[in-house]
Amino acid sequence: MTRVLPLAACAAVFAFPATATENFTPQELVTTMQQGGVVIFIRHATTETDYADQVDADPTDCSTQRTLSEAGWHEAVQIGESFRYFDIAADEVISSQYCRAWQTAWLAFGEYHQDAGLNFAPAEDYTEEQIAQMRDGMMAAMTAPLEEGQNRILVGHDDPFEAATGVYPEPMGVTYVLRPDGSGGMEILGYITPERWPGL
């Protein structure tokens, strides 16, 4: 079973990203999310092109960033409709400051707030310090206390999630379900790719 270690022991793994084990089926993940008490990470929906824009992207200027494609807009809406269809609570929705993340959050859920801690670092080749910073920001959002039965949804990017978990989240639009272990760590229960949502 894939485990996420407490923050102090978390290793930043980039060269050999792990592959998440799909421990729960999509149907089981939906049931788990319906019950509440989980952290749900959604990588932003599909963009026009897939290229690294870490160096030049300005969080406050969408024209400097990769943007959602038409397919990505539909994808984000479909994710939100799936949450509503399956009656999965979106009690707290947090996105990074980058446009493709908050637009995914807005299209899917309507309400959200931004957190710079979910941003990727502005560099082509990350330093250990930048990896640690991304890991710390993601883990802080993942491990903040949850109200009983509530879900927290994080909409962000591949590199910060990988820095925190050692798992590379793909494809764009993928949803990961994580359960806090009560001692500052997380258990990855599994993931649902965008095309697995409709009707499951």
C-alpha cells in the first residue's frame, strides 16, 4: 500500500517518480469521498499544450502561463458535475495561484480560495531548497486539521504533489484521494482519471 510519510521524513523524489497503486476502485473511492474526512488532490485540467513554464510564468498574469484548452474546460466542468452527481461534499476548495489551477477549481466547484503554498517553484531545474519548499507547502495544505466528515479539495500541479508524496500525478485532471492518518501523514487510497468519472 502506498504511504505518505510524516513531513519530517518525506523524501522529495523526482528522478524516479513512483507509480501510485490503485488500492481502491473508482467506485470505492467515490464511496469514501461521500463519507467525508479525506483530502482530494486534483491536478489542473488539460492545457492547450504541455510544456514546462516554471521559469517565465507569473501567477498574476495568465498570458505568461499554459492555459486550459477547450477540452480542459469541459474536463473541469465534468469533474464538478461528477462531484455533484455522486453527492461528494466540496467543503473547502483551495487552488494554487496559477490560472490553470484556479480556473479548474472555479469551473468545477464555483467557490475556491488561492494558496501560494500550492504553487510550483519558478525554476527549470529545482534546487533541494525549492523541492523542500514545494513539499512543505503541499504537506501543510494536506495535513491541516479537517472538520469531522468534511472534505478538503486541493487543485494544483504535478511537481508539488510529487515533492510531497513521491508520486507523479498523471494525466492532467487526475483526482487523488488521500486519508489523513492522524499523526501528520497521509495514506494514498487511489486515483480517478478524468475519463473514469462519468457513471464510473
